[in-house]
Amino acid sequence: MPPIIEISGLRKTYKRAFRQPHHALDGLDLEVAAGQVHGFLGPNGSGKTTTLRALLGLIRVDGGTMRIFGEAVPQLLPQVVSRIGAVVESPQFFKHFSGRLTLQLLAESAGLPRTRVDEVLEQVGLREAAKVSVRGYSLGMRQRLAVAQALLKQPRLLILDEPANGLDPAGIHHMRELLQWLAHSQGVTVVVSSHLLSEVQQLCDAMTIVSRGRRIVDGKVADILAGHSGTSLSVRFPDAASLPEAALALTAEEGVSAAIDRERLVVTGAPEAAWVTHTLADAGIYLSELTTETKNLESVFLELTGTAPTPGGTVQIGQSVVPPAAVPVGDPPVDVQVEGVER
């Protein structure tokens, strides 16, 4: 089956007064397969929202190609927009309208039956609050309403920018189950941009990580974790004074490294945990705790994007310091509606 989204060599540059231009997208490639939940990850300023806005025709790009359902966009976006639901950035609502009235007006404008309003309210968990005015909604409730808007037309492609924004743990769990049900049971392709890496690890089937407007890695979540994760051992002692001596004893073995991290020793390259115990005991050093630590998506993400903090507090990529992410200045905010999403 052909990809639902295909992006190749996408470029977008913002001109800035008295400063160098900002390359928000610098030859970005992205491919999203059908019927999956696809995570779209990257540090602030990496081009995620710019990419989503370009896909939906909200901004113009300077180069590259984009296809949705095999159709070139934005040229043929009118032919596919009816199959797309999207929430990009912070949606706006008429605060004096109730959640139900908001959805009813959107449903009527699209020629949809009112029964569809009840269905999406139930799906996002807003049935009990449907009659409450939006001004009384919490941030999480407004986010649920935004997702409900995107679901009104039963889209085949759902694009969500930070769908868990403002949700409590129960709400995040509910949203995760809803998105996975849509993808795995209903065949909807879901693209999720999120900063909640632990949630992405549980939610997504595949992901693309971008940095500085370029793709760093993509593939199945499990494969990326397996390919970039390493296992280390955390070793603690009754007396922290044993740390230097223990490190010397362990690193005598070729390929083993041991780093002192406060009151523990972080060991990598050891054949197995039992080897550490025996080696230290042979040297007359006895540990009080030994645990295995496996990298999660957060640590892999920080490693791949070069955003892991150093002891001095400076974010680095290799040996070069990364300046603060620039705020794009160029295309003004655009008020449009994509599949019932107000902008």
C-alpha cells in the first residue's frame, strides 16, 4: 500500500531583519504508512509545526514535494481535504458557545447529521460536559473538543499537534486508547507531534525524529529503540569511598567502562551483571545494590538530537554549541479551518 504522506526535500526559510535567515526546514524527508500511529518528534524549533502547517496548505514552502493520499499538495489539497482531520497548534473557540453547539454548527456547515456530534463527544469523553460553555472548559477539555472537531467527518488521516496538551493521566490514557483504536481497528492513519516521549513510546507504531529541519531517523519505534539503546549497570556501595577503587577494578577488563555518578557507578560493556559482582568481590569490594538500566525513548531522543544536557548545562551536538531556537518571523498567523478545526 502506498504511503499516506510522502514528503521529499522540503525547504522553508524565514527572513529576519538584521539577522541571518532561519532555515525552518532544510531538505526534510518524511513518509507515513497507512493504518499506523506515527510519532513526529524533534526539539523546539526543529520544524515539526512548520511541516504540519505546510502539509495543510497553511504556509508556503520554498522547495520540495509533498503528497497526501498520492495527490500533490498544496496544489490538489481540495481533492483530499475532506479525508483529513487536523489539530495544529492551539485551536480557538467561541467561548460563549457550548461544546455541543460548537460541534453542531461545524456539522451543519459540512452537511453531517447531528448524531455524529454525539458520537465524537462520546469518543473524546466530553458527553457530560457537552452543555457547558467553552469558557468554563479546562485546557484539557478544550483539547478534547479540538480532537472532536477533527473527528467529525470521520477522516482517513488524522494530524494532531500535542494531543495530550493539558490532559491529566486519565485523559492521556483515554486519548491513547482512542488513537490506537482509530488506527488499528478503523484503519485511520494518525500522525502525532508530541513532547511527551514516554507517551509516544506507548502510543506510536512508528516515528520520525527531526532536528534543525532535517530527518535524523525514522522507522518502527521498537526497531529504533533496539538499534540505539544500550544497557548499563548501576552499582552502589555501602561506602562511597569505594567508588574509585571499584572503577579501577572493573575497567581493567578490556571494553568495560565505569563512570562515577554522584554516589553510584555506571558500568557499560560488562559481559553480565554477575561478572561485576564477582570482579568486585575478587578485589575485596562489596556492593550494596546492582540494577540494570535500559535506555528509554527519552534518552535515545536526547542522544540522536544532541540535546542532552552536559554537566556545565550547555546543550551540545558533538563539539558545537547549539544556540537557542529561533522564533520564525515571516508568514503571519493564518485563520483557516481544516476539517472543522478553527485556526
